[in-house]
Amino acid sequence: MTGTRRIRCRYRTAIGAVLAALNTMLLAGAPSAAAAPTDTVLPIPVAGIATGPTGLLLPLVGQHVTATTDPDLPGITRFAGTERACACAIHWRNLTTGATGTANLWFGPPTSGGTAVTGSGILVATVTTSGVGWPITVLPGAGLWTVP
């Protein structure tokens, strides 16, 4: 190699090293992306009559159910009612893994919910009224959501 070619080669190597160092500093100083929890309102509401602890028909149920997922808690879904009191059973199926389960939840003043270990994937659910005795579901709720 001639002297001019050596200088060009060293110059290119030095520029490449400087660019690599700048890239490393930029990436190291970049804030990490944190995704927020996602609320999915199941589009078909549940309607019916739940039964209380005595087996009597009470309360009337008519509301949507929300499935909340959080990327920081993979494989977990938190359910909550969106309107008023609800004695609900959420029957879910993970279409990705085949896992199934039921979350029996009572939503009422104050609004409360429950958590289910559903696993990650695409999930579907039906929602029925629940309680002691013979609850009556007039319209089963339903929906689809994705769990990270």
C-alpha cells in the first residue's frame, strides 16, 4: 500500500470508530420506552338478574366489562365493571395457548374487580350473571383482547 492509501484507510477507520462511539452514547442515554396498561371494553354487555347470598334474585345486571392488561405484568388480565353493581362470571379462553378459566367477580359500589392469570396471547370471553341459586342471564357479554 502506498502512503496515501494508508492514510485514507486510517481516516476511514477513525471515522467509523467515532460514529460507533457516538451511536453507543446516544443509545445509552435514550430513555427506555414504557408502555401503559391497556383497557379493552368488551363490546357486548352482559344483562340479566344475579342472585345474592340468600339466593334471592338481586341485583339487576346490565353493563360492559373491561379487561385491563399491563406489559409490566405479562399473562395477567384484570377485570372490572364499567357501570353499576354486577355479580359476573367471566369465562375466558386463550386462543394462543388453549388455556381456559373462569373469573367469578363481584362488581359493586365501590367498583372492584378481579385478576386472572390468563397467559399471554389472544383471548376471548363470555360474561354471565352469577350468584347463589339460579341467576338469569338474558344477554351474555362477550369480547376479545390481547394479553402481552
